[in-house]
Amino acid sequence: MNSRMKEQVYYIHDTASKKKGYKRKLLFCSSLVLAACSILAPIKLLAQSTEWSYDGRTGPDHWVDLGFEDCGGFNQSPVDINICEEEGSHELPEIEFEYEHTPLLILNNGHTIEVEYEEGSKIIIEEEEFELLQFHFHGPSEHTLKGANFPIEMHLVHRSEEGELAVIGVFIKEGRRQNKNFKNVWDFLPPVAGQEREVNMVINVDEMLPEERGYFAYKGSLTTPPCSEGVEWMVLKEPVSLSRSQIRKFQIALRLSCCEQNNRPTQPLNGREIEATGEEGHEGNEGHEDTDGNEGEEGHEGTEE
């Protein structure tokens, strides 16, 4: 990670996190620069007080002008993934998923729909552990596959003890059937900015992921201000499916609280390399069979959910 500072992660939902007893911090610094945390305080205040959005004068084209200088960096995310299957590298390490159940706390932070995750869930990459903090959604997808967007992309945000960030991206395509594994989250999507819903149930995000977990990997950044770099990105090759009505329900919640779409445009690679595992099963947005978890072929619907 960048030697001058590690990730700065700002949680608009910090109040909700404290209610659940989660130990979230507004600012993460590397062990190499802990002494500089006091210097970074003005940056934290800037991120909290500066309004940003996905369009107009506060949209992505103006994030640098708003004071988020890292958004103009050379290792930004998202990117277009455009590599041939034969370029896949079997040397990429396997991701070990150790996700546990968590109480369902879902919130609309004015930029996305986000689910908080209780401590104790993690991924392991070459013996290094990254704790799962939260997962959220962007529509259309932020990463593109050979120039094409998917309707939605899910991001699972993890942090190591050293403050390193690792984000797993999951493409979501339109399928013919309702996806029952998303039902508990989708039933409680909050349509109002600032609204949170604490539901008397538990979920496990592992059930929402595809069965095949080969991935693309590259070094990038947060896709929202402050756009801090040094993030390890792993975008799963295999998409999951939601029905048309499920996709529309997310789009409506987004439109009511935020914007028509909440995806940052793709950024230049600037010489970065995208690696890929060599597993089979990578397909594009069209012609992919529905994954496990989808049930009951959906008929024509005349009303929106």
C-alpha cells in the first residue's frame, strides 16, 4: 500500500454502527503513519462536511475540485476488465471465505444501500485475514466487463489488522427467477436517505455469492470520495442473478433517495495489470444460466415493487 498513508474510510452510518456495538473508526491509517493521524483530522472533517454526488456539479467529474485530491490519482477504481481467458494466472491465491451469520441492519446512507456486518466474519488470502465490515450495492455496475455494465454490482468491504483494504466485487445480472438468497435483504430495502432498518433476523452473505469464485484481481482505490488508493480488488468472474422485479426494486429505492444511478465511471488503468484465476465458468452478461438460489420463473408484471 502507498507508503505515505493507508486507507481513509468514512462511514456515514457511524451512528447506526455504534447502536449495534460495532467498533468502526472513521479514519484508518497505516502503522507507518499513525503519528500523522492528527494531521489527517482536517481531511476527515472535509469528507464529512463536503457534499458529493453522482451527477451535476458535485458528481464524479468534480470530486477533485471538491477537495478529494486522491480521486485524481493514477490507480483509481473502477476499471474495465478486458482480458482474454488464456491470460488467467493459476498463481493467484485462493480466497478462503469464512463468513458467519450477522443480525440484519440495513441502511440507506444517501449514496447506496448498505448492510452492516457484525465482527467475526473474514476472508483469508495467503494466511492474511481481512475482516468483513459491510457490503453495499451500485447500479449499474461500476466495473465493466469488456466495456459492458451489469445491472448491479455488490461490494464486500474488508479490512486487515494493519488497515489494508480488500474489496470483493460481485456482478449481478438479470435472470428469469427471483433469487431467494437476496430476499431477506431485498424485503427491507430502505427507500429514504438516512433511513435504517434493524430487522429481527440473521443473514449470511456467503449465501448471496456465486458457487464458483474465480476472480479478477488488480490494485485500485475506493470508488467513492475520498477515493483512497491501495485497495486490493477481487472481482468475481461468476455473476449472480436477480429477477427483473428485484433489480427494479433496487433502482426505485436508489431513485427515491439518491440518484438515477450510483456508479462512478471506469478509470484508466495507467499501466496496471489485471490478473485472473484460471478457473472455468467465466461468462459475460448474456447467456449465463441462473445460479443456485433462484426460484420460480417470474411472469410478466404490470406494477413495480
